[in-house]
Amino acid sequence: MRKKRFRKALAMLTCSAMVLSLAACGQEGAGSSRETGGTEQSAAQEGTEAEGMAAEPGGDGEITTLTCYFQNGNNGVERYPWFEKYLGEKFGIFLESRAQSADSSLLAPMLASGELTDIIQIGERTDVINAVAGDMLLDLEEYKEQLPHIFGNEKYQSAIRYARDTFGGLYMMPLTIGESGWIGIDPQMRWDLYKTLGMPEIPDMDSLLDVLKQMQELEPETAEGLPVYGLGAFNDWDGNSMMTCAYNNYMVYMGYTMEGISWLTYIRSDGSGDLKYLLDDDSVYRDALQWFFRANQMGLLDPESATMNYEGYIAKAGNAQYLSTVWDWYSYGDPDAEEWWGHASVWPENAEIPVNSDMPVGSSNRYIGISSGCADVDKALAFLDWYYSEEGIDLLYNGPEGMLWEYDDSGKRILSDLYYENDYQGNPYQHPDGGNANNLLEFYYDIAAWPNATAEHGQKYELEADSYACVKHTKTRLQEDFIENNGGYINRYERAKAEGKNLIETSPVLSFVASAPDDIEAIRGQIGEIVVQNSWKMVYAKDQAEFDALWAQTQADAEALGAEQVFADAVARWEEAVKTSEKYLK
């Protein structure tokens, strides 16, 4: 039986992950200065105290429960007792978050009641504005002395200025600030089968389907007798007015983005050219649906895609049922066996893969702050300042020193033997105090700086993104073969950078696009439901005539609902963002 290997994703990969708003909040437990109405502490906290995870508090010697809500994080799904102990000893706090599943609706009732959690991340600029209007947030300007890592870091100053101008004060700090330089989309293909075919040229996306068909003919079933498809898709990210997989699998490959503007419009990822309407006859989105339609006609598309969620997609990819995948979040196979197999990055020659630009003012929709009703402002400020410090960012990305990373004789950080024996192989190393030794990003998701940003110590914040930190890495047979056939480059991204092609830098102006007003958003949502429903029907249409009829009906329905108004609003907001960005971009 084939084994599965897993390569952890770099943090914040692609635009598409932003579609998910994983969130959580909790109530105050013991140690909070607020009334709890008799509510018992969470089971998670009780378990922590029972295990002694936070038995040696820092600060004033008492553990204060601070409630938290991280709108883009995976709060409460997995516990990290070692980190709970760390927070208890360093700050005298326990971060309580009770939700055990993704629920982005939790913010609305908090805003309506005027009671936010003590520490809060918010994922929409409009929600921040509403919280400020309701006097729900502390103005961090009033606490400069307690926030030296924020106000004393030159890299954060443009972001501070932008937030101050946008909200009338520094009520929330932007996240993911500054240097970026990574790709979120990295098309993968079964390298062993591609090699067997003689590595044919793939000039464009249609040629990609032709090559996948040849590969499918080489291996129509897995070793366990499961059907093999050229690609799969899933439907549970389709909340933004289009078939998300058509966007990720085609539009992004071709250098286009919808992120930050409107999910009924798109533009070149570098911000060049005019804004385009999603449902025009010459739309790249129509091309994407046509491409998926052709894939289905060729027997390459998993027939269960329309009813499958992301977890199902991951499971089938892990079972070697997909010959290609969108992301390099996972490299499946047995790449170091005598007869190796697995995925590697293979791109169509006309691909323009987006490279995230630097973001001097941070993300347009990612902020963190402290509520005006916080149980312990001093401790919350200490945590927030740490969150923006080099020490904090390092720990959030890499875990504690001496486990998955260490210092070498020259004083530089390298990934440890434990990393290569455990985490890299898909078996995250368990901290002796409980929980994975890293992966804290799963809880927070949004961090102050990008993983590829260079820290003051001269290396990348996330050591998995740092070439020097990976010096112990022993290349697999698959990687050695890929390198040999790709000019010495370990992946297509490195090769593309060196050759100066196949990449397009995303425009930082996207960070400045304001959210659509509620009335426009309501219309867009109505249109979006029709677009999503009909997109899947078009992909699985019986023939081209049915495809064309569904497209025409989608256009007519959207026009009747007010698509022209939605498009005009997106154009106006984009033009305003271009003007605003000139004040902050050098």
C-alpha cells in the first residue's frame, strides 16, 4: 500500500484561504475582573489547571482569564497546553476560546451587544469601524509606553498611520505587515507519471488537460483499486459569488485576482488594466468554467466534486486519486522509495503565478485589538506587544527552541533532526507538556508579519521558508530527479524567479479597497447564489449547447438583479483605493 507524506504549507497561502473565516469566542472564567453570571470556567481551562499547565503564572502571580476571538483562526479546535503554560508563566493569562468549529457569525451578536472579547481579531474593515463607533475598543495610542515593539518598530509605522487615518485612532493594529514574497498557488502534478510520458511541453491550460489524460491512461486506478482523476474540486468555499475552484484552478494561474475588490469583478493581479465584469462573454471566469467543462467531458474531473467538501478533496488527494492539485500544501506519494512516486510543481508555460507584494500597511481586512471592557488591560497590552515582537512572531511560527529548531555552531537557526524525523514527515512532534510543538498558526492564522519576512536576526521568520534553516534536509529521490530536470532548482517557483518569467507580483493597492456598502453587498449575494449554482451545472453540462444556455441565463438573471450597479460600485471603490494608496506606498 502506498504511503502518504505531507509537507506543511507556508503560512497564509493564497488568496483562496481567505475565503474561510474560522473563528471562536468565549466567556470570562475565574480570574476575570468581570461578572460571569455564574458561568463555570471552560472545560479546556479546567483541564489545563488540572494538568498544571498554568500553575506557575507570571506578572502578579495570578492567572487572569482573557477571552479571545480570532475571526480568521481555528480557535478551540486544537489545544496547545505547552503554549497555555507559556502564556501563564510569561503574562499570567489564560486565553479562553470556547467555539469548537468555524463560525464567522459569532462577531455579529458581539457587535450588536457592544461586548467584545478581551482580545479580538476582526476580519472586516467595516466591522472595525462599527466597533469604534460603539466605543468598544481601546485606542492603543494611549498606551504607547506599554507597546514598545509596536510603536518602536519602523516596519510598522505606515500600518499605524493607515489604521489611525482609517479609524480615527489606533483602535486596532493591522496584521500581516510588510515583506511578503511568496506564492499561494503552486500547481502540482504527478511527477513520476509526467516523467514516464517524457515530460511533454505544456504550453497552455488546454494542453495541461491533454497531458493529464495521458497520465490517467497510464494509471487509471490506485494500488487499492480506487479511480484516478486528473483533478478534483469541492464546493464548501463557494461563498463568494463564484465557483472557488474555478478561480483557484484557472483564473489565478492566469494572473487574475478578485481578492479585495468584489467577487463579481476581477483584475490583473498586478493591478494593471481595467476592472472586468465576471459575467462578460469574454470573461476569464467563463474560460475557467469552459476548462472544467472540458475536463469533465474528458473524464478527468472527479464526478463527486459538486457535492464534495474540502476534507473530502484532501482525503482523495491523499489516496493518490488526483493527478494534479492546486497547492503545494501537501506533496503526496512515496518520494524516497526505490520506485518513487509523488507530486511536484509543473506549470503551464503561459502561467502567471501571483507573488504576494510587500504590504506596508498590512492586510485590508485583518486587525487585532483590545476591547474597552477588557478584564485586565495591562496583561492584554503585554500580550499584544509580544504578538508584534520578534520573540512572539518566532514562537508563533516555529515553536520553542530546542525542539523542531535549534542553533548551529555559527549561531544561525536551523531545523532540527526532530523536525525531519517528525514534522516534515507529517507526524507533528508532540511537546512534552502537551500539543504539537508548533502549528500555533492554526489557532491564530493572522500574524503580525509574513512568514517570508526577514527578522532582525537576518533569517526568515518561519524557518520552513528559510533556505539556510533547511541545511539538514536530505533530498528525496523524487526531488533529486526534479532538480536534475529543472536546471538545478528545487521547485518551479525558484526556477521562475531565476528565469524572470511565469510570475506576476500582486498589487499592494488591493490592501486599500474599501468594503462594499450593505445594499450593494446584498445584491451581490443574491447574484452570487445564482452564479455558484449555475457554474456547477455548466461544469457538468451534457454538451456545449447546454453550457451556453446556462451561461446566457446566468447573465440575464444577474442583470435583472442589478449586476450593473454592483460593477459600478466595484469600479468606484477600486479607483478610490488607487488614490488612497498613493499616500502610503513609496
